[in-house]
Amino acid sequence: MLFGTKESSKETEKLILDALNDPFWGIRMTAIEKCSKLTGDNKNLAIEKIKMLAKQDPNSEVRESSISFLVYNSDSEMIEQILVE
């Protein structure tokens, strides 16, 4: 995953999006960190998935990483809504 995301391409973006659904929490955390490389519709898809991870992931580190990503990559209204939920 780490080496596969060094270049920016459609394949790279798909790899990152797929990794958000990986069963291993460490892969999901790495994918969240890499989501800043996404563009356009892929970034929007990632933000929606990361919102779900922030609310529902069984691993607290993934939830924390998700919230952290959202703080830096979305508007304050969305963050407030997620934190309230």
C-alpha cells in the first residue's frame, strides 16, 4: 500500500479507496492518511466513507484518525455534526 501510493493515478486512488474497507485496522488507518492525495469525486467518496469510520469503526484509533482527517479536510459544520453524533 505504501509503495503503491507514491504516484498519482486512477489506480492509486482506487487502491486508497479500497483500503478504507480493509478488514485490518492498520490498513484502514494508512488509507485514511493517504486520502489527502485523492481528487474530485474520489475525495468526496473517501470523505463519506471516513465519516462512517469516524462513527462506526470498531477500532478507536481508526475513529480518532478519521476525525482528525475530517478536521483538516472538511468544513466545521460537518465536524460538529459528527462529534455530536
